[in-house]
Amino acid sequence: MLKVTGLSKSFSGHKVVKDVSFDIDKHQIVGLLGPNGAGKTTLMRLLTGFYTTKKSSISWSKDIKHIGYLPENNPLYPFLTPLQYFKFICSLKSIPVKKQNSEIKKVINSCKLTNVYGQAIGTLSKGFKQRVGLAAALLGNPGFLILDEPTSGLDPKQILDFRNLIKDQSKNRAVIISTHILSEAKAVCDRIMIISKGVIVLDKLTSAIKNLEKEFLRLTNE
């Protein structure tokens, strides 16, 4: 579904992502772990096309028509309702007008926004705001979903709810999640990639990692 070869990115001569290569298959939830400054967000922005680089190859399978992206700083308009916001996002994604209502209804239901889609976004809790961001990312039915620190700032109940939403989405698409919370990765992800100083230092199925905490500390302190 996704094949990355030799992905690198530098800022002012400093290499933030260094010759990263990996594949991700459909229905996989991949956790991208690393300390602050490890290169997680830069890598995600490269995958989404927010950043560009000449020295790499990023290839998507033919059935990938859209990429859904929820950045760490969820870009919402507090004066709009979720319904108004979704219509705006549909226009940005060039979703035909005749399909917009059905698309919006689908994401409202899947992200459990039925009771709040008519309220101003600014009045919603952080958990519902994250659901609105996820729903917006899902408009257009993307084959690949990229989530950057999606549960940051949520309370324990909201975290559990959001984890379940992510698991549901993996039934129809591949998902990559950036996080620095080890328990989050173990609870949600099928596969773990640890990035340290711009390099992927571990890439394994979650079930094959005996002690994620110990491995994380060892690999990110070297």
C-alpha cells in the first residue's frame, strides 16, 4: 500500500530524517514512537506532502485516492459547527456536491458526532474536537490515515473512546499514529516503529516486542 525508500529531510543543513525506508500494508495500525525532536512530525509531514524532498521515493498503491491527515494542532474554526466545517472540507477535497451529504453523514456516524454536529466547535470538549478533526480527515474515504499525537490532552475516558475509533477505522484503511506514549502504542498498534535522531531504530510487530519500555529506553538513549 505504501512504500518509502531513502526518505530524508534537512533544515538549515541539519538532517532531521535520515534515509528512512519502510512498507505499510492495508488494515495495519502502525505506531511511530520517539522522543520529542526525534523526527516523527517531520516524517509525517513528508508522507502527506506538507514537506517535500528530492532525495526519496514515496509510492502509494493504485487504490489510494486520498490521504487523511490529523495534525497534532487540530486546525478547527471555533465559530463553525461541525456540519459547516465538514462542508468546507468537502469543497477543499473536491468532493462532488451531490456526494457531500452522504459523505458527511457517514463520518458523523462513524465518529459518534450525532448529538453535537449542530453546535459551535468552540463549545465542544477537547475529545469532541478531536473527533471532529478525525471526521474531517475521513471525508473522501481515504485509503491511508495519518494521525499525529491524536490523544494528546485528552482525559482517560476520551483516550479510550478515541482508541476504539482508530481501531474501527483500520478495518477499511491503513493507519499510522505518531505518539510518545508507550501504553498508547501497545494498546492500539499492530506494529511499532521507533525513530531516534531521524533514524528508524526498530520496526517490529507489537506482539514480537517483549518489553517495549525497555527497548524504547535502550534505543533512544544510544
